[in-house]
Amino acid sequence: MRGIMAKGTPIRHNKRLVRMLRMFRHIRFADQPATYRRNRVELHPDGPHFFQALFSAIRLAEHHILAEYYLIRNDSTGSAFAAELADAHRRGVQVFLIYDYIGCVETPSAYFKNLARQGIKLVHFNVPSFRRGIHWFDKRDHRKMTVIDGRLAFLGGFNIGDEYAGLVSCPFKFRDVGLSITGSAVRELERIFSETWQMERDEPPRIPPGGEEPGARRPGRANVIIVSGGPHHRSSFIRSAFLAAITSASESVLIVTPYFVPGPRVIRSLLRAVRRGVRVRILLSAKSDVPLMRLMGRSYYSALLKEGIEICELERELLHAKVMLIDGERTVIGSANLDQRSFHRNFEINGIIDNGAFGRQIARMLDQDFRDSRAVTLEDHERRGKLSQLLEKMVTLVAWFL
């Protein structure tokens, strides 16, 4: 039997099987997330593609729209989003919107009052209140998703604003990535939306029937796991999913994240991956809308570079995409950054897409981003000034709060 296995099974397959078994042992969710099979996934590689697809889908909605966003701006993109939701409601579509109170603190209240007047049902997440205790002031609904008729969903890093849609000049434009899912996984996103709505309103939203018909032909070939995380969970499901993905790698790990405060568990997992022969590449941002996060991320560089992990910094745009690609086949993509806030204090939503064709699309797209980036070398990094080194050490003292 051993001889037959050695002769008939590719080495790569054996390695992947071992890593997958290790991954399943590593996951410690309270309830094992379900794998939704045979979904169709479509990559939206930048803002123009994403918002064109999102607005087109809203125009075709028949029953209901569920939208949940951390940030909605009162700019051209935000105005177009509001107009599309209002038009949908006028033709009989039920529209439900959750927005983060702190994330939208700079958006005029008139924006949301106008939506409410036009019939959109609203929940402002986590309005400051002592009723929940002072620790809740630091919680955020960082999710970005839209669900249409229970059949089609949009996920990714895109908030609603011109900088995400590519309508501002390059120094202020965000590089982001999104996807859409058609199939059975969409129902899980509806369930998560309803759970959050009920958490704020003490009653579930009255969502009209829709969704995939029983016995309907499945639209695609992608297996999808939805990972939802939040401070109401006892442990970080988001971090567990990232750790499981890294542990399962047999050939390559590719990470794209704007905010990099991974903590010791993720760092150990990345170093173990390199030591077992996995190529690990990380794309971070050379510029940041949160300068302290850039300093914090760079404090990890020396330890990673010394072990052979490759680090690049994107310079042409502000990086906002959150993507992890494992062995060119399994993709983790959604709202969660590789940082402590996403692990422990934000409500986040990620999709794990197991599909080789989608993985190859992701790889081609990110290959261009890496080519447009500057490679960080250990020699160059250790030549940085004493002031930078001091600031990095100081900022590690407040890493938990970033």
C-alpha cells in the first residue's frame, strides 16, 4: 500500500492532505462553520468594477436588500448608493441598512434621515451608551456587505465612498478588492445580518422570502465558508480562520493587508510555515491613513525578514484590500485586517473561497500589485533612523488599542 501511494499520488497532493488535516485540528470554533458547495464567485478587482456591479445588482433586486457598512460618505458615491436604495424601495423592494455610528460620525445625520424618510429601514450600530458598559465604546461594526434577494452577495474591503470607488486622485485613492457570491452561502450572510440587527433592535428584521429555491441547480463550482467574528464571541473566529489557513499551506502563503498587527500567534504560524518550506509573501502599504499602524507593522519587519519572509510595500495607492491566498487555490477575503482590532473588537465578515480558478484570478491580480511595489530588504530596513526605531518600540506599547 505504501508503494502504491508513493507511486500513484502526487507529492503536492500528499502535502496538501497533511496540511488540511492540521488545519481542521487547529480550528476551534464554537460551532464548526459549514461549507457551502457549488457557489459562483466573481472577482471585482478594483473600485470601478465593484461599484458598477453592486449598483447594477441593486437595480435588479425584486424582494429585499440587506446592506451593512462601516463607513458611508456623503459624497458622489454615497449619494449614488442612497439614490439606488431609494429607487429600489419605490419599486417595492424592502431595504434594510446597518451602518456603524462611529464609522459614519463625519457623515451628516441628514444623509440617514433622508434615507429613513424614503422608507429605508435603518440601524445605527453601537450608539455610545453606558447601558452596555464602557468597554462597548471601542466596538465597531467593520463589515462591508450587501445581500440581494437572498441569492447574491457582495463582500470585500469596500466602504461606500469616492476614495474606494476610484473617484479621487492617486495619493488619496484606496486600493481595494471585492467579490460577489451567488448560491447557498448567501443564506448564511442573511442569518448573520439578522443576528446583528436583532442585537441592536431586540427584534429580527422582517425580511421577505427569497433566496435559492429548494432543489435548484447550483450556479458554480466554488466551495465557500463564511467566517463571522465579533467581540460577543468567546474567542476570535477571525484569527482562528487566518491561523488555520496558514497552517494548511504546503507551498505558498500570500498576504495583503493595510494594517498589520498580527500578534505572536500569527507570527509563530508564519515562521513555522517558512521553516517547512512554504514561500510567504506579504504586501503592506508604504503610506497609511493611520500612521501609527504603519509604524506598528514595521516593528515586525526584522523578525520576519531574517527568516526569509518577503515583504513589499505598495506605493502608488493607499492599500485597503484584505486578502490571503493559500497555495494559489484557497482565498480568504473580506473585511478583516490582520490586526488585533479585527481579531477582538470589530464585527467582521470574511469568505473562504476554495476554488482553483478563483485563486488563479487572485494570483494574477496581486502579481501586478507586487510588481508595482517596493521590496523591503533586511539591510535597508535596519538602516532606518534611530528615531523610527524608537517610535516603533513606543507604539508597540499600545498595539492592543490600534
